[in-house]
Amino acid sequence: MTFKLKIGTKVTDEELINSNTTIKDLLDKLNISSESVVTKKNGNIVVEDEIINDNDEIQLIRIIYGG
């Protein structure tokens, strides 16, 4: 079971860790803080406990801080 992962302009096909893989599991695997990205699943903004399903499209949008 796979899903499409978009980070910036990079798009990859990724394997699901298991059938209950969440956005948090993905962020932990990628060593990305949930506070530094907005996550979209199939075009909709989701929270980190959202489960990733086969053929989903997950997009990670980095939050830019500044002042």
C-alpha cells in the first residue's frame, strides 16, 4: 500500500508503515515537527492523528517564520 508525498516541489511514492499509519507517524519518520508544517490530505487540511490510506496524497507545507 502506497501514498503520494509532496514536500515543496518534490513528489515521491511512499510505502505505508502499517494500516493505521497517521500523519504523526509520517512526521516522526521524516523527523519533521508538526509545528513546522501544515498537512493536507487529498487537498484538505488535516490534524496529525489523521490516518493515511492507500493512494492518498499527502502534502507537507512548511511554515515560514519571520519578523
